[in-house]
Amino acid sequence: MTMVDIPAGRFKAQCLALMDRVRERHEEYVITKHGTPVAKLVSVGDKPPRRLFGCMRGTVRRAGDLLSPIDVPWDTGLDA
């Protein structure tokens, strides 16, 4: 994948042609103003697909000890 820095004035003049190149060739353009990057033009299809397994990793927090028994009597409702 090719990444090219392009000044904002040149991007403005060639915007539609650059968008076609991004779609067809998966090129990336970093648009700059006075040499400072301000935006990036990339293909929408460049995002990697989300995987089903592991997509929730890091979203659950553990609150205390989950394995030790609790010191509260527990009635299951079953009479033996």
C-alpha cells in the first residue's frame, strides 16, 4: 500500500481523481497544510474485518475474588 503526502491545494485540484486512485489501487494520501498533516484519505474497504472470537477482549472488569466461597448460607430450594 502506498502512502503519499499531498498539499491541500493540490488535493483540492485533484480530489476526484485521487479518490478514484484510492478506491482502485488502495493508495493512501496524507493531506498537509504548510507541511503539517491534517487529514488522511483512505479506502473504506481497508478496515480489517472484526473477528467474532475475541472482539469483547478487555471489556469485562473483575470485581473481587470470583473463586473463593462466600460466607453466607445459601438455600437452593431443594430439600434432601
